Amino acid sequence: MTELLLGQVIHFSGDPLRDGPEAAHHIAQGGVVVADGRIVALGEAAAMRATYPQAQVHDYGAGLISAGFIDAHVHYPQTAIIASWGKRLIDWLNAYTFPEEMRFGDPAYAAQVANTYLDLALDHGTTSMCSYCTIHSESVDAFFTAAEARGMRAFAGKTCMDRNAPEGLRDTPARAYDQSKALLEHWHNRARLSYVITPRFSPTSTPAQLEALGALWAEHPDCLMQTHLSEQVDEIAWVKGLFPEARDYLDTYEAFGLLGPNGLYGHAIHLEPREIDRLIEMDAALIHCPTSNTFIGSGLFDMAHLAPRLRVGLATDTGGGSNFSMLRTMAAAYEIAQLRHNPLHPAQLWWLATGASAKALRVGDRIGNIAAGMEADLIVLDLASTPVIAQRSARADSFWEALFPTIMMADDRAISSVWVNGRKLR
Ligand code: GUN
Ligand code: ZN
């Protein structure tokens, strides 16, 4: 069946972070044609109606049709401990995160949280994400099963740790390798799912475990690898103590085969010049998690200098991040950029939450934009979802000015419809 979504449309012909806001386009009365899970065409509403007269029409009026949001770094097992008060990274992990992650050996609990999390994500317009799971294979099975049932393009992996974590949350180098490999062989490239090799961060892995996961990545270089890098100053000092031979934090990954073009490095706030140069040379991706960085008190990501030079994705980092919404996450990215005196344009913020995150995950040709041939993961937004937003938006002189109040103030009430793989889920 061919379907035609009518409304305002936002799409991109390039990267607004490199090419400027002109790479973003707005069609005031547009149409997006969808068939068999793919986007077939986009253009003026009248032209789309005339070319596809047999299509079933979904008229969203002034609603804004966009590619679905892509959350490039999230910990779905932390869904129930979001907004835990009063700690910085290491104490926050020990006090809140590890006790909760301990529960995911129970497949029923893992399934319950995975389903709750994915429904929350879809409610907020997030149609794809790259998630950490826990040490337990059950937590990976639960997540992928729930994502597959919803038809989602989803990325995830078993979070490996073999030191500096409590009993019950530690594996070994061999178990990390064997279980990750078994999960990879079962889930990778099944339906729209991708397995991601996932050492949590170098403080919770011995060199032997990092080496084992580096070996697994070398055997499956098409897989993504995700980890954390230079999030907080105390953490970096800890890494220095644990790896006295390392030149810097990135070197603790590089030395064990965990730096590569399919690597995703979360946070990356306090980088040394050598680290930046190596990340650029390797064409690695950084994932900016702004609500987490302010919530846990980590620091201010340097978007203006990094984004033009390497791929940067945007992420909630739930539950270190304080919100499931990529709208709120864009707002936080804007605020951090303001504190660095480099404001981001609304087109750049929207790109970060869609196309840039897709490129970080190496699926920029499939999701994250509206273009013929791409997968039909689409959302429709109400740009007047509350009276205050409606009032500000009504005074706008341009589309970008009309969109910005939704970026800064809207929540899940702004998400009017969600399409995944060409199916209307909400
Ligand atoms: N570093 C290592 N693990 C984590 C985590 O779960 N959340 C955040 N924000 N940082 C981490
Ligand atoms: Zn994280």
C-alpha cells in the first residue's frame, strides 16, 4: 500500500554543522510518500497528490514531518533510576547504577524495562537508538526482542566489566568475549538490529578484557564498538592511575584495538590534542550527551571545534541524562554551546538529533533524513503543543524561529505521530 503524509516537511541536503543552515530545507505544504517501509518521494503536497492519486492520505495539517529522532547513546537498564540526586559520576555509578543493573539477570525484569523504555522512546519520537545493556546476556536478548517486535532499527550490546564493579556485575575476559560473540552471532543484522561491542569504560575493564574485546572487534570490523571517553576530570585521573603506561585516556582503548572508524566514544569532553588528532585520523565518532553532562556535572562539550572535524552524534545518556526527549537534549546542547559562546542554529540542532546521529552510527544512508529510498522512520510534531509554545511560534518570522520554541520547551506532547519502518505506531 502507498501512503501519503501531508504537512510541513523538514529535510537535509547536507550537514548543517559543516555546510551551514542552508543544508536544511523546509517545505511549508509538503508531502512524503511511503510504501513497503521506504520513503518513495517527497515534495510539494499538490505535486505528491497528483503523482500518487491512489495513495492513502494522512493529512497532518500544520504538523511538521521529520525523520524520527536517533538517540546515539543510552543505557536502557537505567530507565528506572533516571533523575537520581546528588552524586558525580563514580559515586553515581556505585550508588544508583550498579545496584539497578544487578537486577537484569532476571529475564522478566529485563523484558519489563526494555518494553517500558522503548515505549517511552517512541512516545518521545525516538525511533532508533544505540543502547548499553548490562553484563547479563538476558538484558541484550530482552532489548533486541522488544525492539524487533516494534520493527525498530536498534543497536545494543552487552556491557562488559571485569573489575571495579560489584560481585554479580563482573565477567572475565573470556566470558566477555564468548558471550559478546554469541550475542553478536545471534542478533547482528537480524531484522533491523545491530550488535555493538561494548566495553563499559576502561576503569571497569582489565587490560586483558580490553584486549579480548579488541580481538572480537577485529574479527567483526563491520560492528560498531561503543564506550565512554573523558567524561569527568576525576575519572580521567583514575584512568591515569589504572593505566600508567597510557599516553592519555584514548590510548587505553587504542593500545587494545578499540580505536577504529566504527568506534563510538561517549562524552569526550576533556580531550587532549593528541586524542582529538587520533580520533579524526581514525574517522571515529563522538557522542554528545548534554543533559547528562550538566546533570552529573561533567563539563562542556566543545561542539564548535569538534563537529566540523569529525562525526558527532547526539544522545540522552539515560539515566545519567535527565530526560528521554531528544527535544530536551537539543535544548541542552544549545545551552552548552551558549556557555561556550558558540550558539547552534535550530537546523544544526535538528540535524544532530537525526542525520548526524545516523552518520555516527554509520546508517546515514538509511535513516535520519527524509529522502527517496531511505527507511520510513518518521515523526510528526505539533509546533503548538502548549499555549506558551503556540504563542511564541505564532510570532515567528521564519520557520526556524517557529521551530525553536518547540526545541526549547516541548516534551512528548509535541509528538503527534510516529512511523517505524513505514508502519504508523502512534
Ligand atoms: N561511564 C561509565 N559508565 C557510565 C554510565 O553508565 N553513565 C555515564 N554517564 N557514564 C558512564
Ligand atoms: Zn553512558
